[in-house]
Amino acid sequence: MTEDARQPLLVHKPESKTPPFAILHIPHSSTVIPSDVRTSILLSEEALARELLRMTDSFTDELFHVDSSVGSPVIFPVSRLVVDPERFLDDALEPMAKRGMGAVYTRTSDGKPLRLEGNSSERNRLVAGYYHPHHRRLSDAVQAALDHSGSCLIIDCHSFASVPLPHEWDQAPDRPEICLGTDEFHSPEDLVSLAVGLFEERGFRTLLNRPFSGVLVPEPFYRRDSRVRAIMVEINRSLYMDETSGQRLPSFAALRMRLHGVLTSLVGALSGPRQR
């Protein structure tokens, strides 16, 4: 369980040399665990496969897409079990650190040991090798959009299990089809209203900040630059995959097109008037 033969479909660079306005941040789609990281993970191959199925936002690198002239993906290349780029590095600021799931997980989704705790040298190596480079790529993409367009929209792209996983704070069973996460600084009312309306117009049952909340914005811009707008889009996995086998459902292609329509309308509505 060290390398993933399935390559993301959206890792190509846009054909246009013009920086896109929208950044599709896709942090949890990979199942890749490099061999030098696998040795520190305590799970058997079978247990690791189960944990990857639970914790991976499977196929989000395929589901989330817009035309390359207006949006570009930034995809984390390894599994979140290696390091999670969506977590605060400081455990004091990261709520999930209390459950052993800070930037570098020491516990599985059901609370079992994933790797030994207290190995600061291993943690530092993973953060330096994967976390910081990814955030630099994301920051560079945002800055390029700002330099060209004067504004940037980050769409933080995720999926979630149809039944709450043990580590999740929200254990309510009535999960929506789409969860939109917001930030009081980076998610202005017009953005949120537009996103909710577009998803509901296309028949998606949508909730705000349930079962997950918030949205990732790179640290150089976080709560500093209002030109960076951001929204998290989480899609219920039962809409597109068999959560037991990990296989796509027959509805996958149709769902991908529905999602493409929403994202294209969202980006188009927000990017046009602000383009230089």
C-alpha cells in the first residue's frame, strides 16, 4: 500500500499562460503513502486499506473541475495519513489534535494507534517534505491570481462519509448531499448565497457548515486579504461511490457533470466583473 497507480486527471497545467481566477484546492484525494513513510505506520496492510478507504476523499480530483482558463487545481500528492495539509501546524490551534489527528496523525479514525507518538524528528521531516511545499504551491497560485485578476476564489474540495465516522465531531445521522463550509472573513454573503442557490437549483440538498465547517486559506492571506474569497464544498460520498468497496457508482459521470455546472456558474459569476 505504498504507491497509487491511479493518477489524478487534473494535474496538468492550464494551456493558457494567464493565471486562472479560481483555485480548486484538493487536499485529500490521494492514497499514496511513500515507502519511507509506510515503515512508521503501525497498521497491517489490511487495516491500512480500510483506513485509507475511510479517510480518503476518493475521486475528488476527478469530480471537481472547471475550464482551465478560469480555474486550476492544486492537488496534495500524498495521502492525508502522511500529513494533513488542512490542519493547523500548531496543535494548540488545531481541534482535531485532541483526537490524535493534527497535522501528522498518531491515531486512526476509530482511535487506534496509527504511528508512535512523540517522534518529533519524523513529524518535522514530514512537515518539511510535504506540508510546507504544498502550502507554498497553494500560496503561489493564489498570489498569481491576485496579481493578474485583482482577486481570487478558493474552492476547498472535499467529500464525506454518508454515516459519521467515529472521529468526527458531528455525529448527527441526517447528513446533506452538499455541505458548504465558510469563513466569516473570506466568505462574504454574496458568495455564500450564490453557492447555496446554485447547488439547490441543481437539486442538491445543501447545508451550511454541517457536518463540517470552515475553509482553508493559505497563511499569508488568512484573515489579512479580503481579495481572497473562499468556500469549502463537501460532497456526500453516497452520491458517487460504493463506500464499502470504494468503486464508482453508475451515477458518477452524471454527478460529475452536475457538479461541473455548479462550479462553472459559481466561478463565472464571481470572476467576470473583477477581471482586469
